[in-house]
Amino acid sequence: AGMSYFHETIWKGVPKFLRRVDTALKNLGINERVPYNAPLIQFSSWMGGDRDGNPRVTPEVTRDVCLLARM
């Protein structure tokens, strides 16, 4: 379920954010676009890390989430 946020939110939000950065730079008189590989955003996740007593978060769940995050 948590990975659906990646597709529904980040896929739309990151391009919108980058367009806003480009617009802000243009407004400052910088007419170059942000390079596609510029490290403006860093992603992380707590999914599978809810190990504070949640009985449904087993070592297998944590492993599976780690494997999904690598995709």
C-alpha cells in the first residue's frame, strides 16, 4: 500500500517541483534549467521499519520492503 504513494504522489510531484525550481531560477535571471541529475531531492522511507512492537512487522516483512525499495 505504501508504494502506491510513490507512483501517485512522487511521480507527479517531482516534475512539478522541478518546474517550479526552473521558474524561480528564470525569475532570478538564470536562464539555465536544473540538470536532470542535480541532487535536489533525497528519498527515504520508514516502510517496513515499524519495529517498535508492531507484531505484523516481521523480519520477512522488513526484507520484502527492502527488496521493493531497491526496484
